[in-house]
Amino acid sequence: MISHVLLFWSARWRLSTCIGVVCLASWVAAAAQTADTDDDVYHMQMRVQPSFAKMQALGRQLFFDPTLSGSGRMSCASCHDPRYAYGPPNALSVQPGGIDGQVLGRRAAPSLRYQQKVPPFTEHRFDDDFDDSVDQGPAGGHLWDGRAATLHAQAAMPLLASNEMANPSVSAIVAKLRQAAYAAQFRDTFGADALDDDVRAFKWATLALEMFQQDPAEFYPYSSKYDAVLRGQAQLTEQEARGLALFEDEKKGNCAACHQSRISPNTGAFPAFSDFGYVALGVPRHRQLPSNADPNFYDLGLCGPDRSDFRDRADYCGAFRTPTLRNVALRRSFFHNGIFHDLQQVLAFYATRDSEPQRWYPAKVDGNIDPFDDLPARYRGNVNVEPPFGRPVGEAPALSATEIEDVIAFLRTLTDGYQVYAGRMEYR
């Protein structure tokens, strides 16, 4: 942004010292040259104006192409399977990748559905029951720590990550694009010279991946049973309705505090089931992850290690972005480290984290429980204690086993693919 401002004022000064169209022509040429090397792919898009439909079609090709990985066997769909709402297709805590397909990272793969709802990252989110009255802190951005500002920035990361698609360089990726069966389609979409320059070609590829993720039928269909309920086309069962009530009850599940469940009174938008804010939940340490073999290593989310701009913000340490709960019933790994593998475990953790800490955390040498063991002691004060958390040890859980099943019944209504027919309703 600063460079654009400087360019503007510099160009304005030059114009003031020149005469007529000769100087104007030189200014336009200089601006065009700057645009050719601009880091912003949206600037490139504005100049070339590629067809949106062509970009989406090309993006689909890229998304499902395993040859774009270092191993030649891993595509974007390997971790983001359309059969699972573009989430992981298995119960692994983290997905394997790398040159040999065996390298494990440290974070669970998210669903790519409804990512167009994610706002830009900000340190100051004002959204208290939709009245914009309270600063609730950081929110937005893509990935668990929000470090990707856009979907094309996010798309670039796994292509080069050593534990994911593991390409050694941008040039290596573009070399594969030039040999791809869809190379002609790439040039038809972005221009005859689209693959000539490595940096620009890579940007075009990530833009195509972003545009593919703007396909509403694939990535934001709003086709769950709950969406049908909101449209007046279906009704919740008694158990599902009980689950919704518990989900929204501030003294019980209190899930809607972070996973809003109602149509926005301001915009009429259907709920995203996330406020996209950051919260430290004190999730147990996953000792099977290779990175955690080092007892001094901690994944601190917003304050590192992958994000570096907030390393001096101790109050952010341990906080991860709240994911959407849409299609959550299709998942088999939960939380940023994938430590839990079914919704019963997840809800039991919420209900008993503080009242029964021995269920979730190890004992120290002295026999006392070591709660929040995946955070250094100095950051444990960041852990959220709002309901359903915060109950004294030994107190009854916030949700009973029956109530947990009711909430799960409601969460299943958030799965896309619910079809409304005349006289009957069912999932595909």
C-alpha cells in the first residue's frame, strides 16, 4: 500500500513538471511497468480480466492434480476431499505429506467449505451479539493462526511446505505446469504468456485455486438440514431441537458464544457457525506428533511458531482461530492438533475439562494433575474459562451424557447435502 501511495505522488509530481500528453503517456507506461511486477495478483487480474468461469475450471484441474506435488502422489484433494466437505478423508490427527508421503506436520487439516465467510485478519473485532459494541480481540485470516490474508495466499503455502506438497521452489512448480495436460487451458485462461515468467505463473495458479473455491455449489452450498429449517422447509426432531437449545444456552453448552447459530439481524446472512475469533482452549498435548517429541516445543498458535508478527504478544499465546461447525459431523479429527477423533470426546472435553481434569491431562511427578499441558506455565492464564468451562474440580459436568448426544444430533443437522422433496426430506 505504501509503495502504491508513493508511486501515486511521485507520478503526480512528474506530471506537474511536464507538458500535455507526452508526459501523460510516459506516466501511463511507467505505471504499467510497475503493474507488471506488482506483488498483488488481484492487480494482475484487473489488467488481464480473465474469465471467471475459465479460472474456476482451471482451478479445479489444479486442485485435483497430484503431479503438482514433490512426490507426484499428493493433490490438494488428498487433504481436502470433496466427499468430506473438502476436509480430511480419514481419522489421522495430521495428514502425511512430503517427498516420500510420510512427513507429518503439527496441525489438523481444516475443511475448505465456507472459507469465503472468513474476514480479513484484525486485532480488533467488534461484534457483540451483532451490535458492534465490544472489542473482542483478534479475528479472521485463513489457517489456524490467520497468517494467510487471502485464499490464494493460503493456496501457495501447501505447495511449498516440506510436510505437504513439498515442492522445492516456485520454479519447480511452474515447470510442472508447463508440462501439464492443461497447459494450453492455462494459457487460454490467463494469456499466451501466462507461463513464461515463473513468479507470475505461480500467482496465476494460486488465483485459479482461489477462484475454484468461490464455486457456491462446491464450497458454500448452504444445503444442510438446519439451512432448510431456517428457510421454513424442514423441522428439527425433538432431540435435534433439544440439542440446539443446549448449544445456545449460556449456562450449558454456550457453543453459540463462538459458533453463532442464528441468521444475522443486520445482514440476513445465514450463520457461519464461527465468529472467526481466537481462543485458547487448553487442548491436551498430542504426544504422538513428531514435533512434540521435543519437550521444549509448543505450538502457540497466534504467537508462533508459524506466525512471527505476534511473538511478543504473550496474551495471544495458545489461541487458535475458531473453525466453522458446518459439516463438523463428517470430521474424524478435531482441534488444531487433531487429538480427538469423535464428537463425543470433543463435547466431553468441553463439559469436564475443569471439573474432571484427570480425564484429559497427565499427572506430574508429585501426583498432581498438570492441566493445560500443551502450554508453558506462563501462558496458562490465557485459557478460556467461560461456560461450559470454569467448573470446580468434582462438580457435575456442564453437560450430561444424554445432553451430549442431543447436541451431537443437532450438529449432524449442519451437514450439507440435505435434499428437500415434496412430502419428504433426506440426505443424498
